[in-house]
Amino acid sequence: MANKVYHSSRYRILLVEDEPDIALAFKIGLEDSGFVVDAFINPEEASANFKSDLYDLLLLDIKMPKMNEIEFYQPMKEIDKKVKVCFITASEFHYYETITIEIFSLLGVRRLFRKPIRIDDLAKSIQQELESDDGNINNNGSNHFIYRF
């Protein structure tokens, strides 16, 4: 069964995921859903390739070697104030409850995805983030959680 394309324009995503297999699976799945995806397993390499107005969204693993998500995200946001961001984690959400409420709101981050996640759910949520300006918390009822802040 072919994946559903969620949009007519080709949104561009910068994906940073330190697990090569997961990065490849996300890249292929999101590209099959109609997105253009540049995937990196090294945050320094991703940072070096980042340019203003090139990406519509950053999809970042929270736990990356050598730097954390905030150390990576803040310089990107200074370069491109319009780029949106979503974070991904394999950790339990209660671990991030305080940081998400306090820090994510200051950074303008509204979505945190928990791995494992179905690619169709990820693509749909990314599409909604790219088209939306609201900031509500959402659990879509599936076996993973998508938090919107």
C-alpha cells in the first residue's frame, strides 16, 4: 500500500537522528509522504549544512552525542527565525515534562514525538505543524504520543 502524500508543496525537513537505521527509516518514510528530507546522524555536520530559508522544519532527536537539542537548535533559530522544530525521543515523556513546559515554550517548540512512531502519523503531524499556528497539547489516541505545546 502506498503512503499518503499529505501536502501539495514540497516542504523541506532537516532531520538529525544519531541512530543510522532510524534516520534512514524516517528519511525514506517522510520522502514517500512527499517531503524533501536531508538526514544527518552527526549534529555538527547538520549544523554546517544549515542555511537560512532552506528548511521549513527541523526534526531533532533530543539525545544526541556531543551536543544536546538546545545547543543545536538555538544557533539554527538565530540563522533562520521562521524555521519550525519538532523533537523526537525514545525516552518516557515524564522525563521531559518540566523541560517541555518551561523551555520548549520559550524556544517556540510545540511538538515532541515518542519513538517508535508510525511514519504516517509522523508525516501527518509534521504537516499539521507546518500549516498550523496553534499550540495545544494533543494525544492522538495511538500507541505513541504526540505532544503539541
